Amino acid sequence: MGVMAAILIGLFSFIIFQATAPQLVPLYTDLSMDDVSAVVQELEGQGVTYEVRDNSSAVFVPEEDVYRLRMVVAQAGLPTGGGVGYEIFDKTDTLGATSFVQNINHLRALEGELARTIRSLGKIKTARVHLVIPERQLFQRDRIPPTASIVLAVRGALDEGQIRAIQHMVASAVEGLEPSYVSIVDERGALLASGSGRDEGNFGVSALDDQAMEIENRLRIQIEEILNNVVGFGRARVKVAADLNFNRRTEKQEIYDPAGQVVRSTQTREENSTSRSGEDAVTVGNQLPTADPQAGGAGDLDQANSSEEVVNYEISKSTVTEVIEAGELERLSVAVLVDGTYDQNENGEVVYTPRSEEEMEQIAKLVRTAVGFDESRGDTVEVVNLRFTENALQDVEPVAGGLFEFTRYDIMRLIEMGVLLVISVLLLIFAVNPLMKKVLAPVEKGSDLAPAEAAAGGALVTTGPDGQQEYLAQLVDDRAQKPAIPSNEWIEDAKSEAALHANSIKEISDMIEELPTEAVNIVRGWLNEAA
């Protein structure tokens, strides 16, 4: 009983300690070993209770102190993310540092800051950044471009848009770095971005597939928002298929406008000529420079006048160069399945009623307007009314109320308290209750008397003549008080006691047969004591 009481006291003490212990919540998770060591050292300096869990990567503190401790730890510049940032220049003496050391420290700081920025994204657990920035040489004509390599540990998978965002972010932070020179690898060794320097055309067909999926999801959500207000929540199913053109083409046009002509230049030319027919005599007088050509000659006189005008016009011209990227929407197909209505008849049974054609036509008009239906493009919209199965609405998750929202740690705490409560109830039922019954059970008459007293029926045996008379008188009184005919219970008790005595005698005889020498020594010892 004492051992059982001690065990129960220990168990109940443990249960009370677990129930009253402060609830621990994560201060920081997914930390490196250096960050865990620095954070633990800071918490020990504050004298705060903490625990390190999750393979020494998370630090847990009491819930009521988590926000205060985060500010205290942040004031100390922790966690650093396993790398150093620009704070490296706050802890070193730059007076005697060489330019080489300063350049190395600047490169380390830049890599650390970029890694911290990348880790701030939702799906990124850890990140390491390596930069290669060639040193500028004097009189160098060809410059080697800088490159970057990034290793990521992600939660789930990154889409192409997120990968491009990381590339552009890193390229914008490093002078002269192009996004196409940023290589990205995940923790499994899969190549997310080659970083070869070639334009990968928006990551090829996979990006176009993502674009088509984005268009389909956006249109589907728009249609469902309208139909949920018309036919009821979950009473419509919408599927959208968008066909995109994966070809990329460039078109160049030169357009001339005759109505927009203007005079660019004008050129006018006039000619006058005179000639005389017949032969003229050649004299000294008409050969002189000042002589009249008509004087001294005979014949017909011919005169000719001509004028010429050239006008140059400039006609307006426009040059249009159009680059049509891949991803143009060529065709849109929409399929809408609408459930009917359900009413109760006179017998209280649920009866299905299909929707009318007018109502279906109105729903089809709403769908066409929502998706931007274009018949010339070949778009199709089909709205069909069919009965849903009984479990059609089982996949609709109800919106959880804000009053009953529990975090993962609250749920684990409730489970822990429930387990402790079950253990306590089981201990009370199967341990404490039998023990208390044993302790509080009434002592049977004659159970604590000596064997001689029990053999005498509970009478006190004394020595001497007076004691003999008292014993006989008590024995006579007991027999007089006992009923003449024994009851069945008394007989059963007597049988059980006889069986117990028989078993005891048999065990003693077996022991004597197995160990006769020890039995003889015990009897001799009794005889010596009696002597």
C-alpha cells in the first residue's frame, strides 16, 4: 500500500506539473546551429525558460513572453540566418584594412543581405548566394559580366514567375548583373534557372501553360461568383479552356497618305532664243563684239521662248513595327453545369425541378458577358442544366468562425490535456478506488487474534484454575449463542478455511520432503527454545 501510494503521488504530481506548466510557443524556427547558439545565449542572459526542439533548429519560449523576447533578440541583431550582412563593417576596424579585405567584406555582406531577402519569401526555407564580380582592369576593352549562383531550400515548389522574380531581384541589387546570368538550383539538385546568359524566351512553353492556366482560373472564378448569387453556393460547376497561340511574330508596315502631301521644293526654268535664216556676209564689222548681229545681214529672224517648272511633293509616310508575343488568346471554351431546384411536396419528400429555358438563357448571357465572348474568334459557351448527385455539396468546406479558430499549438495543447485527463480518470478508477476500499474495509472478527484464540472461537485462553473456568464458561456461552443448525454461509466459510489449511499443510509437507535437513534443524531449534 505504501508503494502504491508513492507511485500515485508521483503520477499525480507529474500530471499537475504538466497541466500547470507554461505553454511554449516557437520564438524562431528553421534556424542554423550558429543562430540557435546565439539566441540561446541571449535568452540565458535574460533568465528566460526555453526549449530547443526540432533537431536543434527551433527555440520555444513561454507564450506570454514571445513578443517581448523577439524584440530583445532582434535588438541584438539575431538571427543572422547563418551569414553576415552589412553589420560586418560595424564590428571591424577599417583603419588598417587593405582594399582586398574591404572588397571581400563587401562581397560577403552583399551575399548575406541577398540571402536574407530571399529567405523572407514565403516558400523559401534557406538560401545561399554566391556572387562572382570580376575586377575592373585598366585599358580593358571587353568586360566579363558578373554572375550569380543561388541554392534554395523550398517548401513545396516554385513556379516560373517566382523564379524570374528572384532572378530580377538579385540582378537589380548587383551592378552590371543581368537576370539571364543568375543560376538557381534547389536542395534536390534540380536546375530551376540555367544562368547561361541566353534569353530563354520567358521560359518557353511551360510559362505559356501557366499563363493559360491563370486565364482559365481567373475566368472560372468570375463566373462562379456570379452564379453563386443566382443558383446558390455550390450549385454550379464551371470549366474554362483557353487556347493560346504559342507563335511569336513581328510585322512591319509602311503606310503612305496621298492626302497628306506637301510641297517640298519648286524649280522654275525659262529659255529665250533668236535665230536668222539665210547666209550672212562675213565682214569685219559684224565680227566685232559690239556689232549688231542683224546689221549687215539678210534672212528670216526666228525667236523661241520656253519655260519649265518642277515641283517636288513630300508624301506623309508612317512605319509601324508590331511584335506579337506568344500567348495570344485564340479561342475560349466555357462549360457550365447548373443544378436544378429542390422543393418539398405534400408528403414532405424532396422533389427535383429542372430550371426553365428562359432562366438558362439568362444564365448563358451572364456567362458570355463575364468571359468577353467573341463569336468571330470562335468562342463557345455551353450552359447545361442537370441534376447533381446527393454528395455534390460535401466537398464544400464551411467557413470557420473566428471565435473557434485554433492554431496547431492550441490543438496539441488540448490533446495533451485530454490525455492527462484520461490517465487521471483511469488511475482513479483502477488504482485509487481499490486502494481506498482496501484501506477503509472493516476488520473481520477474530482475524487479528492468535491461532489459539481463533481455534477457541475467539475466547480468551488463560492459565490456572480460574482461567480454565473462565475459558469453559466463555466456550459454553459461545456455543449457546450459536444457532443449532449452521447456515449455508457458515458452511461455505468453513470449507474454504479447511481448504486453505489443507493447502498450507501440503505445502509444508512438500518443503519438508525437499529440504529434510533444514526442517530437522528448525524443529530442534523449537525444542531448544521450549527447553
